[in-house]
Amino acid sequence: MNQAQQDLLTACMAVYGDSSDGIQRVQTEHRCKLAQFWQIQKGERVLEIGCGQGDTTVVLAQLVGEDGFVHGIDIASPDYGAPMTLGEAAAGLRASAIGSWIQLDFEIDVLGMEFPNQSFDTIVMSHCSWYFASREQLLQVLTKVRKWGKRLCFAEWDARIASIEQYSHLLAALIQAQYEAYKRVSQSNIRTLFAPGDLLEIAEAAGWSVNSEGTIYSPDLQDGGWEVDYTLQCYEEEMKAAIDIPAKLTALIASQIAMLTEAKRTHGIKPLSTFAFIAASE
């Protein structure tokens, strides 16, 4: 995808408000890297699970073209998200140049819905697995969607840090995953942390055959900074929602918060790399 096409997609999005600071451009460039790795083709019918505000959706739509179609679904409410909600972002996409190639539906639980067998060429899950409540839930979803499409294209943050600057992002994610394990209800970005080996194991247990995997690094992504700042600012409030969390773990998390503060000051923040793979339905 050339720069002019990427600029068009950035213009379709308004998730971060005024995009003159480059936030949306960076986010779109990263999704273009993922779609290139996945080798999304013109004319494909794509089901995107966990579409959120559509950062990946627009890239997929541009690549499949007017002869293809992207159906994005998300379990979250249309009122979820900031500074723009999912519903507001979806309305903007529908009104954009590629709006007729996209369908976005919210408050959709994959486990409670059905599509005819082989309705799609490709199932996409892009940076959404850490939102899942448990390993078992992810396994159930990957098992169910296997009959809907021939190919699974997957991406998630890679917990294997490659530089000390990525340590802060990882530590913030680990802290959140620890107290999330004791919350009964959550709308957090990180609820279960999966390492690359976990994701491959779950995909294969669900009946997918992984045939390609890789690591993609987009150093300008802002997500690492967002997660670190959120953790430092909100962890005390989040801990109040943790039910029966052991005192020893509470003390451990407090120590990790001190470590995170020091890591941010000493090493700065770079985002984790992204682990991506392609799998075929067996």
C-alpha cells in the first residue's frame, strides 16, 4: 500500500480527534504492516473479531476493495472508547469513501452467534486477544470460528522484549493482568496476557494449523506509553475492584509499580513488538 492510500485511510479515521499530531497515521501504518504480512487479497470476504474503533478494519477494506467485504464485530458497547466511542468511529467509517465495503456490529458475543460454514475467506483478530477474560474463552472462540473461514490471521503484542525500552510496556501489561485475575467484571484493555507460545498452542488446540509466523516492530506506536500512564494513574482504583486479592500479591504489585516508575524514568518507553501468524483450518 503506497503513502497516498495510507493517507486516505488516515483521513477516514477520526478516533484520536485532530490527527495532525500523527497518532492516527502511526496506527494506520502499523495495521498496513500487519495486513501485508497476512497477504490480504482483493475480493476477500473478511470477518474481523474485536474490531474496536476500526483501525485495522479500514486497512482490510482498502485491500479487499469494492469486490470484497469486511464484517467487523466487537463485544463492547457502542458507547465504549475514548476520546471517540466505537459508535462514533463506526458512523464516521460508514460515511467514508470505503464505507460501503464495511459492516460494523457491536455488543456481539462470538460464542452466541452463527454464520453459515465457510462464509468468509479470512478471520482476522488484531490486537484483541488480551481483552479476553481467560485462556478458555479464547480457545472456545478460535474453535467456533474455524468453521466460518479458511484462514486465520492473528496479531498481538509480543511479550518477549527485544530492548530495555520495551520493559515498561511489558511491566504495565503484567501488572494489569495480575489484578485483572481477581476482577469479576471488567472493561479493561488487558484482562489476560498471552505470550506467543500460548497463542500458538491455543490456536493449534482449536484445530488451526499455523503455517507462518513473524514479529513486526512499529517503534512509533503510542500504545506502550498509554498503558504505562494508565497503570501508574489508575492502579489503586483498579485494585479496589479486585475481589479477595491476597495481601502478598497486593504488596508485590505495589513493588512492581515502583519498578515501573523507575523504568519509565530511566529507560523511557517503547512499545512491544507485535507477534503475528497465519493459520489454516484443518
